[in-house]
Amino acid sequence: MDFNLENPLANSHDFHFDTIPSDLFLIESDHMPSNNYLNTLKEMDFDGSFRREAISSVLRVSCNFDPSLSYLAVNYLDRLLSSQGIPQPKPWLFRLLAVACVSLAAKMKEAEFCISDTQAR
């Protein structure tokens, strides 16, 4: 059975809902940006420019792909920024995060993605 990112409950008819643990959907909160994400960005002295530059890099790297890939990559970026501190970001960090997030998103979406293609962008 394949998992479908766009419709995670597509194969739900294969399951008996009384056997699914009740906390299955609660696990989702472990994989979302933290509740105090905006406060975390402010505490790290981000004026939004770091996130803005990182998202701009994500969009440049993923411009030839389905828009949902960019959305997923930005989601991964937000999840990382909400859980990890980046005290003094270096200029190259935007691109590194963008390539990493797009690469992971492409893998999850089963899209053809070659990191060497990002060199020209």
C-alpha cells in the first residue's frame, strides 16, 4: 500500500477504524512548526529577512517543479527553523537550507531532482 501525500486517508477503507490508535492523528503535532514559532524567530533577532531569503532560495531552486513541492519545502524549512536555533546565519546558509528542503520534498513527492541542476540557479 502506497502512502499518498495529497490524500493521506485514500486507503482508509483498508483499515478498521476501531483498531487505529486514537493518538495516531495527535502525532501530526510532533511534525509541525512549534506553537511559538514567530516568537522563536523574533528571539533569534530575525526580522523576517532570513526566512524571506531562504524561501526565495527555495522558490529559485524549485521553480521548474510542481508548486506543491515548493509548499512542502517551505513547510520543512519552517519546521527546522521552529526547532533549531541559527544564531548568526551565513549568506551561504540560505542556499544550503533551500537545496536540502527541496531535495527532501522532491524525495517525498517522488519527483526527479538532481542537486547539480541547482548550480546554475
